[in-house]
Amino acid sequence: MMTNRFLILVPILFPLLCGLAVAFAPALQAGSRRRPFVLFSLGGTFLSTICVLLLLRGHSLHLCDLAPSIELRFAVDEITCFFAGLGSFMWLMSGIFSMEYMQHETNHTRFYAFFLMGEASMLGVTLSANYPTLYLCFEWMTLLTLPLVFHIQSEESIQAGIKYLLYSFAGAFAGLMGIPFLAKYGTTLNFVHGGVLDPLLTEGHEGLLLAVAFAAILGFGAKTGLFPLHAWLPAAHPVAPAPASALLSGVVTKAGVIAILRVIYYLFGAQFLAGTWVQTALLTISLLTVFMGSSMAFRENIFKKRLAYSTVSQVSYILFGIFLMNDTALEGSLLHVLCHSLAKGGIFLCAGTIIYKTDKTDVRQLRGIGKEMPVVLWCFTLCSLALVGIPPMSGFMSKWYLALGSLENGFPVISWLGPVILLISAILTAGYLLPITIHGFFPGADFDYSTLVKKDPTLWILVPLLILTTLAAFTLFPQPFMALVENTTEAIIGGMLS
């Protein structure tokens, strides 16, 4: 049984070792051999992740002790199944896309080495079974994805990388504060449904623990772009290669979501935080971030920077639902995790394709782009509709559940303010995404059509775009996705860790 449990580490070790092989094996640094090896690594990681999630669900592994009461522990539970499967799939899609996209970039060996090792750290975050393991994997994720940000090594990209590093480390340091306090006032540092605080030890120290919980949640929120720790996103996305941007937005931000879910539901406990000033402050900050991100995106003309501000807003939809701490809102949050990862991943890959083929980085330059790249712009349009929340696209269902969850909460102002801000943000989202489609397909009578040249991408780009676009519209066939979300919600709200 212990040997079987060591298989939990396969999804982490496999891409880690493959990344090291790309970095140090001269035979794999040639393009003709590196491409099939990277595809094998990504496909193997996805398949091994799915196998571990199916076969070892409910199992845990105590790897080693780092210090008294500090151990490395990994486990497979409902949160792991939800986020690990999604993350490894998104890494696979971005990797396939990169097979053509990266042809115009340099330093391929470094990119793919850290691309694969970054996936290992992401899976480490999802498989973590206690607070210390989560923190270590969280920090390693920052370090291993940092080279993807400053890949082109321009001054702008290096500055963006420094900002990403500082914001992430500052946030993680705030998250680290929770470990000694939970070690003192809790029964364990392992994730336990309902929280680990000991009522006898916490009596009289509730104010201190609420402050620590707030600092930890806000710190991990840096990775999600939660205000005021959001500035790294609009700095990093424009300079990172498109496959990395898609992952930074669609997957890396979700590491912060995982950490916040663990802190609220498995460490401090939702019952301890519900109705306190901490919940009120977090709900206020998340709604502020939703509105601010959409407003900044609406005013921004740099294509990928507009999408980065959009991520700031859209991920805070997810956090708003988590902070409401009821099952309807949490279901909406998990639905929006799926919607945002798939739709925003597809949008960033579409943007990267357009920039790769045309060198146009400003949305005002994109008039007529639909005549040159119709399939790419159709994918962009459908993913945008999903993100806006137009029925029957995926974003409609997630925002519907979030609005219902907001109306169910006991805060008189937030109960109605939440749906209002979500609606305003959806209108702003339509305002900064859909004009790209309109001007792309209908450039106007004064447009010089003689300048248009067909720029069709290859299947390496089209296949992941079409797959992500199709899945972003999953509410056409919602049963499997709804069942997954409902099972995960039930496990978080009412279930028990095995």
C-alpha cells in the first residue's frame, strides 16, 4: 500500500525530471528531438495525473519531516482532482500551441525546461496535504514560472519579472505567517475539513487569529491579482510568450485560489470566519477588484495588457464566491474557475496568434483582422462571449450562481451590491472584448481591403484553439461539468478529507 501511495508523486516528478532532461541533455536541445520529447512529457504528465486522480483518490503520503510538526505530505482529495486535472490539461494545450508559436522565439531550451518544471510545481500545489507543503510548492511555483515572464530578456520583461517575484514573495510571506499561529492554536497543520483550530486554545485569542487569517488570505491573493497586490499581472502578461501568458492567467492565478480555499475551509474554518470583519473586508476588496479590473481593461489599448486587467477582474469573481462562504456561491466560483481557465486561455492564445502573425499589439490596429484570420477571430469571439456570460455560454451559469449566492448571504448591502457589480463588470467585459470582433469582421467602408493578406496558422495552433473554444461553451452539454462542480462543492462544504 505504501508503494502504491508513492505513485502520488508521479505527476510531480515526471514533468520535473523531463524539464531537467531538456535543460541538461544535449541530445534534447536540438529542435528535431526536443519537440517530440516535450509533447511526450506533457501528454505523459496529463495521463499520469488522470490515472493518479482516479486510482489514488482518498490516499495520502507522508514523505518526510522537515522539522518538528513540519512535514511534507501529499494527498488526493476533491480539490486536487478538480484543479490538477484542469491544470495539466491547460498545460498540455499551451504546450501544443507552443510547437509553432515558439518558432519565432529564441532560447527554446530554457523556455521548455522551465515550462515543464513549472507544471510540476503547479501539480505540487494541488497535491499538497498540509500547510507547509502548500507553502513550499507555492514558492517553487513562483521561482519556476519566473523565467517564463522574462523569457525575451528585454528591459521591460526583466522589470516585469522582478515585479512578479516581489509581489509573489511578499504575498507568500504574509501566507507564511499562518503556520506558526496554527501550530500553536490548532490541532494539526494538515488540511482538515472544517478547520484545525482548537476551541480551548483559541478562546480569548480570536482577534489575533482573525488578523492572521486575513493576512494569509490577502497574501495568497497576490497570485490571483487581488487588490492591492494586482500590479504584476498587467506587467507580466504583455512581455511573456503567449503560451506562458495563457498559463499565468488560466492556471497560475488558480494556485492562489487553491491556497485561499485551503486556508478558509481546511485551516481556519469557514464557521470561524463567517460573519466577522474579515469576511466583510474580503468581500469588499474582491468586489472592488472586480470593478477596478474591468474598468482598467476597458480603458487599455495594449492588447495583452487589456487581457491582463481582465484577468484581475475575472479571478476576483471566483474569490467573491469563495468569500461568501455558502454552497451556491462556491458552486459558482468553481464553475467560473472552469470558464475562466478555458475561455481566457483560449483568448490569450488567440491574441498570441494574432501578434505572432501580424506584429500588431494595439487593439486599434486590429481592424479587418477577421478577414485575414477568420478562424482565430471566431475562436476569440466565442471565448469572449463565454467570459461575458452570454447564454448559453459557460460564464452565464457561473455568474448566475454567484449572483444567487450573493443574494443568500446575510450582509444587507453586499447581498444586492454583489449582483449589481457583477452585472456592470459583465457589461464592461463586453465593452472591451466584443469591439475587437466587430471591427475585425466589419472594418468599415473606408477600410483598404487591398492590404489584407490571409495568415492562416497551422494545426499546432488551431487544434488547441478549437478545443478550448468548444469547452468554453460547455453549458450546451453541462451535465458532466455540473456533476464535477457539485461533487467538489459538496466535498468542500459538507464532506470530509479521507
